[in-house]
Amino acid sequence: MRLSHAKYALALLMVCLRAAAQTPPPRQIDIGAADAPLSDTERVDLDAAVKKHDYAAEKKVIDKALGEHPNSFELLVMAGRLAYLEKKPKDAADALTRADKIKTIPEQDRLTLALALEFTQDSQRGREELLKLLKIAPQNAEYLYLLGRMDERNQNLEQAVNDFTKAIQLDPNLVRAYEDLGNAQQDLGRFDESRKTFEKGAAVNRKLSVHWEWSPLDLGVAALKANEYDEAEKLFRESLEYRPRFAWGHYYMGQLFQKKERHDEAIAEYKEAVVDDPRLRQAWLALGREFARQGDKVQADRAIAIFKKLEEQQKAIKEKPPATVLAR
């Protein structure tokens, strides 16, 4: 199952957070304001701006402080952290690069720099920063996973397979790595290997205390493509047990029922999908086609119109720099 760019961005951000601590909420990240040379007034103004997620106001405070302390390592690090959290990866990369020239930035900030560079389409530099991290922490499976994601996105698929395989060897419970490894293997035409990877990922996922809904879904989609309908249904139900309001789970259950010509059930699943995620355009398209098949032109036209609108929005997003879809 291929990740959307937004889902990919969110996955990267969560990996970034896990590498620093036990996955705190993003706004709890220490932005470094305590160590930065800020006046009392600037601290009050910055705190108010951060609470409102007002990046322009945040930047105004930081730029003023940098005007007074242009070589402040602490200010530049704080600027980089805030910019990344506020979905401004170019500003984040610029600030952290400047800080790194003054003094070596901490490991977590180098990871943020690597991700920010990736989202500004400077993949080569992003990859170089990750390689620096792997020299510091060669046993860090998360870094290898991120390296694989970068290689996969840049179509270096053989290298991505190698990265994901190494990540899994270091951390066999890193279930997301199984998904990406399976996807890369599919793209290389190694479908039997891909199926086995998804099977292993689903098996590992079942043993964890917190289950990831995508693991059985990946395997279920592979079963659906192989016309193994009973197996696919069992796996989709497993996915929905882990997350009942999982739009993709309902969408693929609808696809399964459609193939089985259980059309009323398919419509019910597609409806669940668009309730859970109103922006899931594939479900709107499928719903529109099902209504059209039933002769319900009004409902069909409405669903197709929503699908077309979402398609146009998606096209607009793709034409913008990737930073526009960074997830908080």
C-alpha cells in the first residue's frame, strides 16, 4: 500500500519524535527558548505566538533577536525547531545549517535538518545528513528506515530494499518498515517476496501490544489482487478491529464486496470510508459508480462531483513544493 505524501510526512514526523523521546505530542518538543538570548518581552511575545501557531509572529520575534545576536547558536536552533513544527522546512533547514556551522548541532536537530531538506526537495543533502547520523548511531533502525524512505521516494529502489532490510534486522518490530519493504519489492516486480514481507509484517504486528491497522491491510490488498477473497476479508476485518474508523479499511472492504457483487454492502462500506475520511477521493469515485450502477443519478452525480473536486485539489498540491503538506 503506497503512502500518500501527507501520510508519509506524518510518518516521518512521528519517527523524528520517537528518536528524541517516547513519542510526545509535537507541541511538547523543547524548542530551546530557555537557553536563547531573549528579553522578557520577547519571551512573552514568542510564547503567545507559539500558542496560536502564528509563524509570522514567531519569526518576527526570532528575527529581531537574531538581529541583536546574529551568531547565537541557541537562537538558530530554536528557529529551526519552530520552523519545522510550523511546516516551514526551508526556514528550518536554513536555520539549522547556519547553527551547524557555528557548533555541531545535537543528534535530534540533525534528524530534523535531514527531514527538512527532504521536504525542500534537497534529497541529496538530506541523505547526507542521515548518513552522518548513522555514523553516530549505526544501530539506529529508525535512521535506516528514514534512509530507505528517502531512497524509495527517489526511485533508488534496490538501495531502499537494502535499507529497509537492515532496519528490520536491527528492529524486527518496526512494522512500518515491512510495509515499505513490501512496496519497494512490488515496484521491482518481486511480487512473491513482497507477499512474504507483508505476511511477516502482519505476523509481527499481531504480537505487539499496540497494533498497526496498515499491516493486515497491506496483506489483505495482496490477497485481494490474487482473488483470495475469503483471506482478504479476514484481513480487512482484522485491520478494522484495530481501528474501526479506518477509511482505507472500509474502502478496501467495499472493493471486496464489489468484486463479490454484494453491492449494498459495498455501498455501506464506501459510505463508512467517506465519513471516516471525507477527503478519500477513491471512495467517492467508487461510491459514485455504485450509485450509477443502481440508477441513482442524483447520488451518483453528487459523489462524482466531490471526487472531481478532490482530484483538482490533489493536483494543485502536487504542483506545489512538498512542504505544503507537511503534517503537524
